[in-house]
Amino acid sequence: MKYYIKLLRPKDWAKNLFLFVPSFFAGSVFTFAKIGPLLEGFFAFCFYASSIYIINDYRDIEDDKKHPVKSNRPLASGKVKKPTAIIICILLVIFGTGLAYLAEPSFQFLFVLELYFFMNLAYCFGLKNISIVDILVLAAGFVLRVKSGAIIAEVDSSEWLIIMTFLLSLFMAIAKRRDDMLLKLTTGTDMRKSIKGYNLEFLNTMLGLFGAIIVVAYINYTVSGVTMARLGTYRLYYSSLFVIAGVMRYLQITFVKKESGSPTEILYKDRFIQITIVLWVLSIYTILYLRDITIFKK
């Protein structure tokens, strides 16, 4: 059973928490009427994402067998048979579609979900082999998650929120490609075809560039007149401290520790990143949800 669970990659479901971001910044994430649909949308995205993981693993069986870590995946190791994986993939899409309809019956969310599915299908069948395009597709997937959350919760997704999501996901994708490049330099084997379009100098430059852009963009977002008017507070810039700390830590993990292979693995294992995210969430919660308490009005 553990191999079938591993086939779904539930650890990567954390990426779908981006669905809750629009309602969190809108100050309505804890509204009882929104929680049910958002959870249904979350699991719909999880099921669709898992179906994509299965398709990707199915196509990459031979390449994964050469990888020191990916060779342990259920399909590459032979622990799960190909026909069984196909059946599971179909069932995931069916259940995901049903949950998407329950979450938002007007089909807007389902449309975005299908767009995500077919975009990632194109990624599996060729786009992942084109350098730069591969990381742009991955980043676009996170943007679609945020748009989905905004549709379900019936809140606006500001241009700043979309930009920040896109930049952050690009930053993490570049770090992951850098890890692939280091693996290539160590083993002499290309673990993915798109890696031929990168080198260490280019990826290092892009990481530093996007790290700086993320910090500047977030600060600009927090002090934007539009943001302050929409959220009803000017104090959001206090949370910038944790964004800066998070970016610095991720760069430290990438350049010093050389452990940037999987963003979700970092999220689950790195205590510094975990504490930074918790403090960032608490700071936003305090500023947006507790602002009516007298002490925060002074």
C-alpha cells in the first residue's frame, strides 16, 4: 500500500495550499461558508496534480532508473505496475472533477483546473525538455492555483499577488534546476533534457536576480496605496522581515548546503524555513485579522 500512496506524491500536495492565499489576504479565510469549498478545491487540485505525477513518472521510467533518488519511485522501481498506475490516474481525474464541481458549480474553477491539467500534460509530453519554458510552466501552475482559490472564495486576486506568486515559484524552480546541474556535474549524466540549456553561472545569476526582485516586489506590494486601501492598513510592510529571512535562508540552503533539490522537502525538513513561514503567517494574521484590537490601533 505504501508504494501506491507514494505514487500519488502526497508530500507535494503542500503546493496546493496556494489556493488559500487569496482568501487569507482578503481576510476571509476563516469564514465558515468558504472553508468547505476551499477544502474541496484543494483536494480536487491534489487529485489532478497526482494524476499528472503518475503520467510524468510513466513517461520517465527509463530516465528515473538512472537517477540516484528517482530510481526509488514506484513505477521506476517496478513496485507498481503500469496498468495499475493508469487506472489510478483515471480515477483521480474523475474524483477530482467531481470535487471541482462541488467546490464551484459554475465551472469557472473546473475550467482553470482543466487548463492546469492540459498545460502540465503538454509539459510531460515535451515542454519540460525546453529550457526556460520548463520553469515558466511550473511557475504558471502556481499562478493557476492562486486564481483557483480566488474563484472559489469569490475574492479578488490582485496583480501584486499574482506577480509575487509567479516570482516565488520561478525562484524555487531555478534553485531546483541548479540542483539538477550539480548532479550532472557530479555524475556526468543529464537527468533531464532541458538541463542542456543551463549552466551553473546562468542559474546562479538568475537565483540572485529573482531573489532580489522578490524582496523588492513584496515591499512594493506592502506599501502600495492600492494594497493599503484594499486591506485597510499600512502595517503590512512589517511582514517583509520574514520574506527577507526566508529568501536568505533558501539561498543559504542552495549555495552553502547545496540541498535545493525539492522545495517541498525543504519545507518539511528545514526548521528555519518552517519558523519563518509560521512567523510570516502570524504577522499577516495579526495585521489583517486582529487590527480592530485597541493595541493595534495605536
